[in-house]
Amino acid sequence: MAEAKSEVGRRRARGWRFVLAMLLVAGVGGLALGVNLWLISPGRHFRNACRAFQQGDLDAVATAAEALRGLPDYAPHVHLLEGMVLLRQNQEVPAIVEFGYAKDHPDTAALAYALSGEALYHSGQLRDAQRILARAVQLDPENTDARRWLAATYFDIGAMNHAIDQLEVVARQDPDDPRAHRLMGLIYKDFQIYNKAIAAYRESLRRDENQPDKAQLLEELAECLIHDHQYAEALQILAQCQPSAHTLVLEANCRFGQGDQAAARRLLEKALEQRPHDLDALRLQAEIELVSNHPEAAVDVLLEAIGHHPKHWRLHYQLARAYRKLGQQELAEKALERMRPLRQLRERFTEMHEAAMKDPANAELRYQLGLLAEQLDKPDLAAQWFLVTLAMDPGHEKARQALERGLQKPITADAGDRPKAPPGTTTPEP
């Protein structure tokens, strides 16, 4: 009986400490608020604070943390709430420390892991972010935000198959959000799975037809439609885009695909006025000359293109075709000799990228991809892979040296140095 009374006394003491904390936080003018917070219980108050965090109300989160402070059963909850505030103030490292104190309590563990993973992602620690976010999803499969950050992490490290897995779940859990399908469309486009890319882009637009980057999305959709030989629909999409050298080349591809070579030529002339060395424009211009049985003109275009894009194997292949049409077999064979190692290099890049997809924790594979991108004369892509290597393994000295070599300046692999467009978005065209 004495033990029971003692336990009741302890509970009452904790309850009154909570009331006192509420009154101190609210102040005299907030007496009603303090009493109301007490009446809804500390547990419910914590849950309300979590909802306030989702709504961006950091003042409410900080108020809750102060109110719960001193209650022994709620120490992990206080650490979690304080970490939330720090995270939104872009203080990732202190936030991670706070989340660490909340990772073992059943009420706070799942969210602590999820927010730790988000903080690690923001700070550029991709390997740790992937590990922690995967644990967060295990603890709470319904945490859509954790899956979003996990998908972003996989995307950044080039593990696109894993990213797709998470994005598909995100799309099911949040049927109004267009972002998952938008990113899936980009991934499928990069891997030339154009029918799936088209479906993903269309679904993204169905969910929100006024997205912030709608113009870029429409251009990507038009590219996929062209590859899928849906020229009429591609033209309809391009009519919604702001005219540019890129959209002119896309429209030229449509007209060429429809058999209107004259219109395609006119569009290419306009595009090349804006961007004289545009690879896609020069390739299409050469192809038009070849199918029009003007191999001499095709040779002139291709030699100019190769001068600006010497590592693009398809240009050398087109040049070999042009020489063959001219009956110059020796020159055609030399063009093929230059083409073969470049094509093999591109095939090696593709194989290694597929291996990296299956091994998301392998930093060395990503370093090797950077070296291959350098050989393919893709310095921006190489820099992206070197940055991701350093984000996964900050001690990878060869990646650091390669990045400094490419940038011609010393670098540090912090979050600000990470690429804006993750690997996979700018892979060399096969």
C-alpha cells in the first residue's frame, strides 16, 4: 500500500511540474494556454508539436520542448524537438547530436532516425544518410518523408533502381504529390526506357500541371516522345515551351521524323545561329545531308562537329558512313578505327554505372566512373562523380586530387560542393 501511494505521489509530482512548466512558458498572459496544454497530457502535446513541425511552426516546437523539459519520461522527446528546431535552422551537426539522444525510445526512434538521415543528406554524408534512412523506413514504413530523402540519396549516388523502388512507394502514399513521378520520368529517360518515362511525366503533370519546373519537364517529355516516334504529340508539347536552341533542335527532329526535311533545315539554321557548336544540331544536320544523298556536305558538318566533340563515337560512325557513300573506303575505315575505342569506353561506362546501381555503398566504383567520364571528355559529369565519391568517403584522396585537377583549384567535399544535378541526369549519350 505504501509503495502504491508513493507511486501515485510521484505521478502527481510529475504532473504538477508539467503544469508549472506550462505556466512559466506561457507567462501570466498565457495562463489559459498553459492550462490547456496540461489538460491534453504531455504525450498528446508532444504529438501536436510533431504536427506543428510538419507545418513549419518552429515556435510551437520550441515551446513544447521547454514545456516538457524536466519530465524524466520525456527527455528523449525534448531532444527530438530541439533537434527539429536546429535542423530547420540549418544546424545539421548539432541536430544530429540531439536526435542521437532520441533514437532508442519507442515514441521517438523512427522520427529521430528519419530526421538524422535528412540532416546527414544535407551535410553531404551520403553513405551514412543512406544507412540511417533505410533504418528509418524499417521502423516506420509509412513515413513518406523518410522515403523521399532515401530516394534522393539513392538518386545522388547513382543507385537509380533503389531510388525507383522508394519513389513508387512515395507516389502511392502521397497520391497528390507530382514530384515522385517527375523524378521517375527523369531516371527512365536517362536509361532510355522512354515508354515508362512518358507515362511518369504524364502522371506528374496530371497531379500538378503548374509545377515550378514545368518548362524543363515538358522539354524532357518532348525528347522522350521523339525517341518513341510520337512526333505529332511532341510538337504539341513543344508548342507550350519557351523557344530556345534546344527546343528548335527538338522541333527539327520532329519535322525530320515526319519527312519534312526543308522545315528541319530551317529550324537547325536558327538553332545553330544561337549555339553554333550544338552537338545535337550538328548530328541531325549531318544525318539530313546523308539521307539527302549529299555526303560531301555531311563530311564538312561532321568534321566541324568532331573538332568540337572529338570523343563522341556516333560522330565518327556517321563520318564513316559519309566516306563510304563517297567511295573513300580507306578514310571510312580510319573513322571506324577512331570510333571503336570510344564506343568501348562508353559501353564500359554503362556497365560500371549498372554495377554502381546494384552496389550503392561502393565509393570506389563511383570514382572509377569519374575517371571514365574524364576520358569521355565529360568534365562536368566527372566532377559530379568525384564529388559523390567524396561525399561517401571523405578520405578518398584520389577523388579529391582528380576534382582539383578538373577544377584547377583546391576543394573541400562539403555539402555546398555537391552537384546540383546528381549523376545519371547528364550521362553521355550512347
